[in-house]
Amino acid sequence: RPHPPTPLVWSGRIMEKLKQEYNSVKHAYRELDEQRFSLRKLENQCRKRVCDLQKRVESLRTEDKIAWNRDRDEYTVMDNKVEDMLSTFPKPTRLFLQLMVGNIPMTLPYRDDRLAYKQSYETFKLWNVVVIFCLSVTSLLLIDNPLPSALLHCWSAVYYFTVTLREMILMNNGSRIKAWWLVHHYFSIVIAAVMLIWPPGKCYRAFKPNFLLFSCFLSLVMLLQFRYQKGKLYRQIAMGQKHHMSISSGLAFCACVLCTTSTHIHTF
């Protein structure tokens, strides 16, 4: 009858199996590392060719307008596809992101990941507008209580700061966000901070009801604008008129931005 293995023999067998698994994993990781190096080299070569193709398309658009107008649809599809390919390559991190999170890559290589991040950005905007509307109504109902209005201004500052960071990341992943949209966000961050630290006084008490009414109105308009532009943007992307990383912000919101700006100027 064989004797059971001693603890020392049993430990040796476990160590032998662990060594075999370690050597197998190490070999697989070495192959993965080599594939990463080859992929990085191929990525640089492909990016160079895509950039050259983009320059040729731009040159054709400016120098040979007759050929461009004759086959405009085909050239537009080609141009959009080239920009889509360029959006998957790593880009230099923008200054605002470098100051906040450091000089790290912010480009998502896979299309599904970029679309998922864009969807999370749209959801983030929607729910924060709802929160700002609720805080505005609460501040209006409890107008003599400084706590709701302080929460409103603090939430607004955090919202605009966070949404600006998210939009910078989206721009690194192919979203075409206008400069005036970002400038409005920068301006709103400063104004929300000023409103937060504005000491109570006669001027503040006279301005506060009008500001809260305008905040309620603006939140409702933003909700309606979001629903309208989301549906419109979906149709335009499906018809190939918009890039798949386009977001629901545009000229339809200019009137609200102008109203916000005039209110901000009146604040001072």
C-alpha cells in the first residue's frame, strides 16, 4: 500500500506546477509585448499615410474646385472617413487637460468605447440640468435661505468645470466642438464662482430673484434643446451629414448663451 506524500513532497509538486504556469504566462506576455511594439510601429506608419492622404484631399478641395464640385459626395465621404481614422490615433493632450490631469494619452482606440463615452457625457449633461433646475426652484421658493442658492452656485461651478474636462477628452477622440462653446463654459465657471462668494447685501438681494427666475427658464430651455437636438443629431449621423462623435450642442443654443452672457455682464 503506497504511503501518502509528505508535506515536503506535496509542496514540491505545487511549486513545480506553479513554475510551469509561470513560464507559460511569461512566454505569452513576451509575445504580447512584441506584438505591442509591432503594432506601435505599424500605427505610426499608418498615421503618416493617413495624414498624407488628408493633405491631398485638402489640396484637391482648395486647388481643383471643379473636380471637387463634380464628385462632392464621394469626396465628402472620403474626407469624413479620413477624419474618422485620424481620430483613433493618439493626440497631444490639450493644455487644460494637462493642467488638470497631467500629460497622459486621452485617446480611446476603439469606436465602441468612444461612442460609450459620448453617451455618458450626454447623460451627464441631462441629469445635471435636472439637478440645476430643481436647485433653482428650491432657491426661489426659499429665497431668504442662503443655503439652496449657495448649493446652486457650487453645483453650477462643478458642473461646468467637469463638463469642460469631458468635452476636452471628446475633442481628443474626434468630436468637433466649437471654440465659442468652450469659451462660454470657461466664462460660466468664473461667474458661478463669483456668485458663490458674493456677500449678501442690497445689490445681491435685488439681483437674486431675477437670476433664479432666469436659471429656471434656462434649465427648461436646455432640457427642450437637448431632446430636440438629440433626435436631430441621430438623423444627421444616420444620413452621413454629421460625424458619429458630434455632440448635441450647436447654433440652436446661441440665443441662450447670449442671454447668459448678458446676465453675467449685468452681474458685475
